[in-house]
Amino acid sequence: MIRVPNRRSLTRLNDRTRERSHWVRPAPIIRAMPWNADYFPTSMRHLGRATREKAIEIANALLEGGMPEGKAIRIAIAKAKEWAHARGLPVRGDD
């Protein structure tokens, strides 16, 4: 825990730790920016165009649901590969 001397915009700790009687800043809410065909994670660059677009669509949906970014990327790539393979599309960009 970080002790913060400035009490403006600070919140009290929960009841279990209240007896310590110090204040902390609330954690910032970080929202990931949705990806698109021009802006996507580097781990998706090896995917074929159609597979990458599907992975981006899946990852954006997972992020919207509150999943952490790293986990969303991994799941999206795996599911997009399954999707492409089932449809006979190239999974990798060099296929």
C-alpha cells in the first residue's frame, strides 16, 4: 500500500483494513482501445487477412466483456485460427 498525504479525491480502505486509518487513491480504470484492420496487436501480424479480421473482431468483443488485454489476444488468435481452418481459409499470411 502506498501512503498518500493529500486527501483530496481519495477513498477510504475497506472495513477489514480501516483500522490502519490511512487513505489510498483508487486504481485508475484503463480501457483498451478497440483494434481495427490498421491498428492491431503485433502478435496478429502473421495471420492471414481474413483470419486477422476475425481475431480482431473476437478480441474487441472479449475486451468489451471486461477480459484483460493479453488474455483476449491469445483467445482471439486461437479461435480465429479454428474459424479459418474450419472454412478452409489460409491461417497464416504466407499460406
